[in-house]
Amino acid sequence: MTGKALRQADVRAAPDVETRVTGDDHEALRLWLRLLATTNLLEARIRRLVQERFSTTLPRFDLMAQLERAPDGLKMGELSRRMMVTGGNVTGITDLLEREGFVARAADSADRRAWRVRLTAAGRKAFRAMADEHERWIVEALGGLTRNEMATLTQLLGKLKLQVRALEEAGK
């Protein structure tokens, strides 16, 4: 099978954002759509598994992951920046997790207007269970790649990330 035939068969097998790609499209556009389709598939799978296994949402998992990396807790604004969501979203998620006993809020000692959020012992235990499963799901999803392929892909995506960041910093 030729390269073009392989690409066409690949696109037919995956009805998603890539289906609108034609042989006339720029290679960069095809790559962008492949990245987007793959990200969407992986995220949908993880969302479904987190819901099925832990009866929770990916944003709740993400908030707990941010707090797990910050044992002293984080201000609500910092959580919002790290998660790239609005303060209202962080407040809503935090409210739910606090009611369940997974996080605790306290006034920030350096800034009395701000709240600092930390994982509770129950939150750390629950997050660890979720994180262990999450890691297994990611390993399984990427299991079709060899170690060398993963290393190459990681290197190439890192290079792409630097390029996009440089464009953003330059205001382009």
C-alpha cells in the first residue's frame, strides 16, 4: 500500500477531526489535526474511566493532582492559573471536594484576603488510588509505542512546544 493509501485508510478508520483532511492539505495541518484527534480520544477515554471507576470528573482529579504537588497547598488563584480555568470553576470544584472531606480551605497567613487549599489525609489517599489507576490507563493507551518511539515523540513534541511558546512570547 502506498503512503497516500495508508493515510486514506487511517483516516477512514477514525471518524474524527482528521476526516476532513485531504491530500491537498498542508502537512502541518494534517499533523495539527492528528494531534487534536489523538488528544481528544485520550481525554475522552480518561474522562470515561475516571467517571466509571471513581465516580468523579477529570477536573476534580486535575485539581487534586495540583494540590498533591503542593503539600503546603495553593491559593485559589494559583489553582485557577495552573488548571487554566476560571476562578469560579475552581471554587465550584473546591466546594464539592471540601464537602466530601478531600480538601480543606484556610485563610492564607501571608494574605488574609486569599484562601489556601490543601489535600486532607482522605484526599491524599483518594488521589493516590486515582493516580495509580490513571497511570495504568496512560501506560495501556500508549502501549502500542516502543520505548524509543515514545522517547522520539516526547522529544519532538517538546520541540514543538518550545516553538509555539516562542511565538506566543513574541506576540505572533
